[in-house]
Amino acid sequence: MKKAALFAVGDELLAGIGREGNCAWLAGKLSEIGWEVVVIQVLPDEVEAIVSDLEQWVGKVSLIVLSGGLGPTHDDLTREAIAKLLGSPLMLREDLYTPILARYSGPIRGAVEMSKGKQAMIPEGAEGIYNPLGSALAFKANHKGTHIFALPGVPREFKAIAEESLLPFLSRGENVREVIKVVGWPESTLKDKVKGLLDFEGVKLSILPSPNCVTLSLWGKPEVVTGAVDYVQSLIPEDILPQGASSLAEAVLIEAEKKHKTVSFAESCTGGLLGAALTEVPGASRIFLGEVVCYSNNSKKEILNVPEEIIIKYGAVSCQCARAMALGAKALFGSSFALSVTGIAGPDGGTAEKPVGTVCFAIATPKGVETFERKFFGDRSNIRSWAVAFGLEKLWRAIRREYGGGC
């Protein structure tokens, strides 16, 4: 089996100043081609510590990848650590650095050239890897049967080099990973619904919850995993996001494009998070016409034409107000569907009748309006995340069936 060990290097990661994302991203890419990641670890900016941890995995895994520690400063020590591991001196590779230097001009060229004495150094015998987006050379080496790749820690540089020089270098493993996104199910209930997956011999199952979406990760031989996927789809066909959708926002885009529909939003408590989630997906402009963030009652009245008597009688956080907001957005943008959300995200503003976490939604469809009220729990961030996920789920379902129901 093809196995990999991934390491992120940096004291800032251990101190919580920065967040590790490169190794997590690469682990997903490796899983897609059948590799098993056996460890993801954060290492300090210390030569001895890096060497010690790498020695535990050299010869035991086929691949080691390091992220970070290739910059020009005193604490960038990954190249020194690997040189020590290999028992090789560092060599200045001006020939490999010249194409990188040629990309720069003006004052920044001088700064990059001054960094050459550090960033153009790689262990003797290692193969330099061109960095298309940054100034530090990456490199790869082989030690005791293990391929070692050292890549810059800047995320866009790491991903570019991984996609151009690392992933194409690897052969596909025997196993496959399939991911199923299930919406509308609590993790505690879903695990019982799909407990039959445990009877599929050779399939490794992981269950990963997030707001209003549970990810089932299935790992094993292709034919067994295919059977497991078919089993889940037979149990809950209406609650699985479509193929190609890694998020609820992508599912909305896919479904709206398929039906040739457009959408718009009216947001209050989520403050633009719905629009941000949808426009994070490439191609959102094909179906998303726009949104209005109406945080105050006055803006709801002035921009979305919410009748003042609705706010007086029912309050801004009500199905009635959400309904008027959705209709206002649909009319304003001329969209096929409009989703509205209004609620109390906290930590203040709740009452006994409408506690913090109360959120109301409405979806104006070609056939009518659906409204929903939910009580979410947690802090302000969690309540808003759940509101976005729930709203997108209901919008996705509404577009699929083009149905308008009541509250």
C-alpha cells in the first residue's frame, strides 16, 4: 500500500499564530489517488527535531512531504535539516534560481537576489523544483527508498508546486476514497441509519459532522467501496448532495444551472454570509443575481418593501417578516428563487419567546413561498454558520422540486 507522512514546519504553527492547511489539503489529494496518509505532524523550527521525526518514517513510508521552512530568514531550517538527514552538504544552485529571479524587477528583484544565498541552496544530490509563484526553491530527494519533497509553506506556492511537480510524480494506489455529503441529518441519527456500512468488509468508514452536513468517507478496494456507496444511496437518496458538489453552495449552483434558474438573497442576521458562501464557488455568477443585506428594520422596509405593520405585529424575527423579505428580494432582482434569513445570533437580543438562536427563513419560488423557523444553539459564529447551512439546504431542495409550501 502506498503510504505518506506529511509534516508542517514552523514555530508559528505550534504557537497558534498561524494555521496549518497545506498538509490537510495534500492529504485530500493523496486520498483521491489511493494513497494512505499515516501521519500529519507539526514540527518546530529546529534542525535536530526535524531530523529526529523524519528518521522515524524514512524507509517505512513511500513518501514524505514537508511544508515550510524554506524562506530566507534565520528560522527557516528545513533545507539544513534534510541535508543533515541525507548526510549531504548544501549546494548553491544559481542555475535553478536564475529563472525565478528573472520574473522579478525593480526593488523586489534586489530583495530576491539578496535571498539567493539561502533560498537557492539545496542538498547535494537532491533535485531542485522550480517555484512558479515564489522565490524559494523546492526540492526532492530519495533516502532509503523514501521520496522526500520539501515545498514552501506559502499556501499558493505549496499547492502550485504540489499540483505541477508532486502529484503527477506519484502513481495511483490500489485503494479509493469516496465521499458522500448527507444533509439534514444529525450525526447521532445518521450513524444508526447507515450502520450497515460496518458490515462491508475492508471498508474504512469515517463520519465527519459540520453544520447541517455530515460527510461519510469510505476507503477501501474499489469494488467494495462502490457497493458501500450504492447502499447509502439506496437508504437516503433524497438527502445526498449531487456528484461534483463538495458543499451545499455547490449543490445549489449545480441544481439551479440544471433547471436554468436564478437565485437571490435577503440577509439580516447572517450579514452577507449566504452570498459569500455562494460566490466562493466558481461560476456562481451564472445563477446568482445579487443580494441585499438588510440589518436594520428600516432597511427591510425601505429596500425590500417589508410592510411596517408586519414588523410591529410579528417582529423582524418572524416567518411573516422572512416571507416579505424573500418576496422583496425576488421582485428586486427578478430571480427565479429568493432566500431570506432573519434571526437573533446573540449573544444579546433574545427573549423568553424568541431566545438567542431563533432564526426564520423564507424561500420565494416560482410557485409560492415556503417559510421555516429554527432554534440553533451555540455562540454567535455557530448560530450564523448553521443558519447559512440550513438556508442553503432548503434552497437546494426547493430548486430540485420547484415547490412552494406553507409555514
